[in-house]
Amino acid sequence: LRWRWMAPGVHCIRAEQMPSLIMLKIAPGKCLPMHSHGRSELTQILRGAYHDALGQFAPGDIADLDSGVEHQPVTVPGTACICVSALDAPLRFPGWLAQRLQPLFKL
């Protein structure tokens, strides 16, 4: 697969016909920025796992998140977390750095 670099330890592939559909590969032990969702997000874990305030998500699990959820996913040690996410709207980041970088990553 042709993974595109997004940040240290984070790579993605966007569906050409559906830019709101993205596959992510996140290195083990990586902590993503705190964020919430503009509307809804569905994420299915394909390999690896992550945990956040809502619990742990492993292969086959689906996280169904809406604008009322703010979380900070952390991938578990051992293997990269590969997941597919469908977004209805851009993510919302409380941190100024993530807000400034967001247009570059189109998330």
C-alpha cells in the first residue's frame, strides 16, 4: 500500500472517490492529539489496538463517536494499529498546534 506520512508514527491512505474515508496506520505506543468530532465518526480496527477514555478497541471493534465525545487515542504496544475511519465533518482540536496543522492533513 502507498501510505502517506501525516505525523511521526502516523500514516494514512485516503479513498480517492470518498475523501472522508481514510485508513490510518499508527505506530505502537503512539498518543494522538486530544480531539472531538464535528459530527460523527465510525472507525473499525483492522489490526493492533488503541485505548482511550471509552475503553480499548481491538480488531473487529467499531468505535461510533459523535460531536459530544472528546478523546485521545493511544495505540497499544506491540504492533501498529490499522483502522478505517469514515468522517462526516472535520475533527476539532483544542490545542493550537493541532489546529494550525489541521488544514495540511485535511482531517
